[in-house]
Amino acid sequence: MLLLLTILLQASVSQGSPARYHDKRYSRLPHRVLLTESSPKTAENSKTTPSPLGISGAETPLYGWDITTTRARDSAFTSTPSSTSTVPVITSVAPAGTVQILPFDRVPSTGFIPSVLETAGHITTAPILTSSIPKPTSLLTTASKLPLPEKPIINNKMVSSNIFQDPIATDSPPANIAKKKDHPAPRLGIAGTPPLQTNKFYANFFLGSQAAPTYLHPYAIAWAKGKGASASWGMSISHTEANQRVYGQVSSISGAVSYYINPVGIQSVCISAKELGSTTALTTDSLTDFSARVSLRPSPQAPAAIQFPLVQGSAFVTAIFNGSTPLIQTGVFYKTVTRSTKEAKPGITKYKLHLEDGATWLLYAHHTKGDPLDLQVINNGLAQAKGPFYGILQVAKDPGNGESTYDAACGVYATGVDLSGSVKDSQGSYTFSFKKTGMILTTLAMFALPHHQTSFDKDTRAKMTNVRLQTTTKGIAVAVMADSWKMVETELPTNIGFGPWSPKAGSVSALSSTARTFIHNIALQEISQNILQQTNQNSMYFSGKALAKFATVLISINDILGDKALAQTGLTQLKVAFSRFAENKQQYPLVYEYGWGGVVSSATYVTGNAGADFGNSYYNDHHFHYGYFIYCAAVIGHLDPSWILSNKPYVNTLVRDIANPSAQDKFFPVSRYFDWYHGHSWAHGLFESLDGKDQESSSEDSMHAYAIKMWGTVSGDQNMAARGNLMLAIQARAFQKYYLYTRNNTVQPSNFISNKVAGILFENKIDHTTYFGANTEYVQGIHMLPLLPHTPLVRSPDFVAEEWNTFFSSGRAGSVVGGWKGILFGNYATIDPRGAYAFFSQPGFDPSWIDGGASLTWYLCYSAGMLFLFPFCCLFSGSWS
């Protein structure tokens, strides 16, 4: 009988195929297809025998075969001739399912690699102030009796049970911030009113061509827009494995590859509709910090043919149909399309799509009315429903062991996330409560990233499955069967203050008298510089750095050196400098624009240059820029609490722009920069990018969290301080996996981790470079600046030691020129404070080694403080001894 089946199948291929398919390529066809769909064994089909087609591992029921060959019919779908041409399809019917088998006539598309670093909106000059700073012509003098600043009554609220519940404020930004009705970046296809998210994962859908990928993790999706191997007008879905990565050249210094990148443009499965074509329009709505909804419409004014609810980590890509006719297309091409005889659940039809690249995708169709999904395979790239469909289609990639999990989770889908969190003493937690629709009694399957997995509480960890999928840049994601996740951070850095600090030893309380005397002389020189002039920059970024520089000098003088009179004298100058910005009288004043909803530099409005001030007007890097201002404000408020009340509206406006916790604030989107799913921020604003969002400086990301923590503390907003502490703890965990690599990192590729830092972390690639150059000190140093008390939390001693030994030991740091040298040795103080102090205190120290955003006073205090905390520490073979 097995021989008869084989002969019959081969004969039917010959009889059903036109002459052009009679070549030797297709003699392999019967050996490349899987005819059966596994199903629960019954008395009738429990006995199995090796497949008559010789498929290794395949099983075929002994009874019940009905093998036929049909000629695929023309489709009404009109895209390109190649997408509608017909091929012979072998249909095999068995108790387990119906298989439609395709000939092998097309090589699967493998996508393409973007070969150029996209620099749109990114300034390609170094982010340090390099202009020489003149010596002060006179030194500050202090009055013999300086009145201490008054301490106002600050409404110190208790931490709420949910630290994300209450808004910082709900009033309009200060009146001296001018209002703009619109923004130069068009809001393509957005159906909704501001405030709108600008830096979230789905932004490519409303920028540029609207066709660049969106990275959901583990899947990537993109509007095919009639292009690519599928020529589809629907939504393409892909997933890349580690073996598909492309790597850069190997470094002669570290032995690591310079980058790794995943191919884009692969159209594994495309969900489209017969009604879509060249007039298709894409719109977005319901834009939140975790989710969005994308609609494909036959024309701009037509009702949606398909809607896609997008939530990070979704186990399925879900498509909602309301009467349009589904098309399931592929640019990788079908080997077989199998419809299961048994429904996955009542009302849910299940298909298995075997593609030419060896991958298997599962398609679930839950019809809410009308007929179930019935697909007819037209050709290797197209399967079309036989009629309109009402309900949802869900697609998931099967890693080989995922079918039972997907079967259990299908029929329900996430539409958003409610974020909540609580803090008590040094322990904090945050919870993702997923909003869901569909079969709501079904438990969701969502994919967790590595930093989630290691911070899950006991109950959430118990719901992790063994279904794992590779992500583009975040390691292996694990499917979790739960409607909510709870993550716990047990060591919040609540005891970080303004002075040098260590996770193990706490804050420094004193220095030796010799060190105090030496540093005081330096501090007097620096605080006597022209603060007003140095902070008068044409950039919010550089102005903020300059303000923060003098803030560190004042903290050193007041809190560490103990000269409160000199600190108050210098503080008067810093207040005047800060007031220029609080009064919005800087070179390019801020404006509140109503197009997206946020506070931006007016530089682009004035110059027409979208990249002005590092793209601030287009929402690049606000958390860096404003983070420096917020830190400076925290220092001023710490030294003079009476200053807080009148300046709080301005400073809080900056915090609201970058880190608004509540949708009750109608002027700013929630959490514009920090991505609570990824555990770090995205700096990339309103610029389309094939590789998704990106961020260069992890250290400035953590700086903004530290600044928020400290401003919340001094201004009496304990919820804000708690969020800052929680963000810092999450960053410390996430950076160790995604940004800063020790030798035991198991998340990033083993041939990349010797770079020690990411360089630029994109959603789709990691490139060990910067936007302003590839010098070693640039690439490593951008993850060091600014040096602040929280630095050892995110840059652990073990990491700093490994990085130093790889790139800067044996005198290599000494050959670096300019301000980068100071940045390197400030970082070095974490592991060898004695050596760092010797460097900064050496006779004839060159002032050019300190960039304009840093101070020698603070570097000396930090080094001396770390030496006080760890008097016997030194670097020995990359570890403490």
C-alpha cells in the first residue's frame, strides 16, 4: 500500500502539472513535504507507520488517506502577476488534517542588511564641551556672616500604594514658555489627539514611508506596502534566529566583532485582505506607552479592512477582520499549508504553515460570526479565504515545542498594559497588568525578556513556559502564561545622596584634611569661573551639562569640603545662570507644541534644521538634555530649599515632558523615554529608521533617573523619588544584560561581549560605534559620562575592571587627549581610586583633560571619596584584591 501511495502521488504530480514544471527540480518534491497534522490519537488513527514520503520524524495515519491533485485557480487579488499566477497544488486529506502541498519553484527571500548607520536627526560632533575655559580673573570672596537660606514648608507626601497613580501636575506649562500650534514632523495617519507618544516602538508606522519595521519582541512587523517578495498590501510578520545575524569585522584590540545586525525585509507571513491594493492607507490610534492599534484601509476614508492591536511581547500577531476577505501571503514561500481537522478551541480553526526556510508558523482563526476561515492555496506565496471573515486571525512562530502553549493561549489577545508599582524601604516592585480582549477566560501568553525573567516574583516565575524565541538584540524571550507579571527589585538605591557612594559601603562622610585642603584650592578656582558665560550655550544639551558641572562643584564644596559659606556664594551665581532658562531667555527658548504635545527647543523652528541641538525639537534625547537641568535644580534645592517653590513649575515641566507617570496629565504622554518593557530608555525621536529606536549613552539614561530621584527627594515628591529609585534598579539589571558586558554575559552573542559596551543599541542591531566617531575613548566613554554618585550602581567594579583591562590599561588611557582623558580616569576611580586621585592631583595637570561639562573638583572628590570608602582597593587582574 505504501508503494501504491507513492506511485499515485508521483503520478498525480505529473498529471496535474503543466509541462513547464516537468524538470528535475520537482523530482524532489515528494521528499520535501509533510502530509499530516499531528492530533490527539484515537482508536482509529493511533497506529502509525513511517511516512510513505520518507520524511524523517513524520508520522502518517495508516488509514483514511484521500490524495488528490487540484489546479490552483486564479485569484481576484490584484497586485503583481507573480503573486497571482497559479501552480499545481496537491491536496491530501487525513483524519488529522488537510494538507495543501506546493512545488518548490521559488527561493525564499532572506531580507537585506541596512549597510549605513542612519544619522538623520543625529549630530555627528562629540557631546563634550571642548572650548577652552579661561582662568577666573578674581576669586570669589564670602561675607563673614552669610544668612542661611530659609527652609520653607514642603508638602512631603507619603509614598502612594501605586507610585504611578498620581500625576506630577496637571496644569499648563509655565506662561513664559511660548505655545506653538503645530510641529514640523507630520503626524501621518494618526487618529487621535495629543499628547502623542514620540519615542515608542511603533513610531515607524507614522513616520516617513510608514513602512519601516516595528519590533515587538520577539516578532518584527512592517507594512508591506505592495513591495517585497510577497507584493502584499498587508502587514508582514517576521522573526529572525541567531544564525541569520550578520557580523562586522573583528577588532584587533578586543577580538570582538564591531556590530551585529538582523536582516530586515523578510516577509515570513503577511496578513492582508482582498480589498487592499494600491490605494491602501495605514492609520494608527490608541497610542500608549505600551501599545498601539494599526489599521489598514482600502482608501484613506474607508473603514478598516484589518486592525492590528500591538503590544510589546505578544505571543501572537493578531489581526481583526470585520467582513473583509483574508489573504495569507508569504515572501518565504509555502512548502505546505495544513488545516487541522480538530479545532484548537471551539470556533477556532487552526492552520500550520511550513515555509521554505524550514520555519513553521501557526495560524489561528477565531470566527465570531459567519463561516470559519477556509483557505485556498493559490500559489507558493498566496492563500486566500473563500469568503468574508468576521473575527480574529493570530499568527505565531513555533520554535518546535510551542504548539500546545499556543493552542492553549489562542483566541485572546492583549490590547494594552496597566503599569503599577510600589516601594517600601529598599524593596520595590512593578506590575504589568495586561488588558485583553477576545476569549477573556483564556490566559494570555506573553514573551518576557531576560531582565524580566530574573526579577519575576515567585508566582510569575511559576508561569514561565519552555517556549523560547530569539529576539533581535535582547537575547532569548520566554513565553509566560499569565494575565499579569510582577517584577521585584530588592535593592533599591534609596541611600544614594549627592556625594560619592558605593552599593556596598554607602555614602562618603569625610575626607582626610590633606585632601580637603588640596581640593578646596581647586574648588575655589572653579567656582570663581564665569558661570553665566559658560552656561550660555545655543544648545539645551550643552547648557545643561555646564549647569550640572557647577552643581557638582557646589556639592563638593558644601557637602564634602564643608565650606558652606563659599558654597552659598557660588550658589548665588548658579541661581542666576539657571534663571535664564527658568525665565526661558536662553538663545533658543523652549516652546510647548500642541502637534505632539511636549516642550521642545525652538532651534528647529528658527533654523529649519531638524538636527539642531541633537534633534531636540524632534524629541531626540530630552531625557539627556533635561536630566542635567533637573539634577542642577535638585542641587540648588538641596542647598537652598527656599528656591524650590518658585522654580518647581519649570523643573516639573521638564520632568513631565520626559517622565510623566499618569494619563491624567493631558499635556504630556506617559513615560515618553523610559521603556518599562525594555528596562531602559529610547533616545531616538521623530525620525524613521529601519533598525527601530536606539540609544547611545546608557550612562546619561541612568543620569536622568538619578536626577528625577534627587529632585523628587528635595522637592517633597516621594512618588517621584520612588520612581527614580525603581528606574535606577531596573536599569542596573537591564544594562548588565543589554548594554554593559562582563565576560559571563549570556544574553549577547559571545563574539560581541568583548566590546564591553554596546556602542549604539538599536532594536534590530548593536553597533560598537558612536554617531560622532569610532575612537575607542568615544565608544566606551559615552557610556561613562557623566560621573555621578549613582555610577557604581550601573557600572559595577567588575565590569569597569574588565573594560579597563581590555581597552585602557598599561598606559593606553594616558595617550588619550582632551576631555575624554578625564572621563576615562573619573571612571577608573571606581576600581582604583588611589590611582585616579594621583592622576587628577598630579602637578602640572592639563586643564584640557577636563571637558566643559565636568569639573576637576568633583573628579577629585569622587576619587578621594571612593578611596575613603575602600582604602585598600586596587586593580589586580581585573578584580578586587
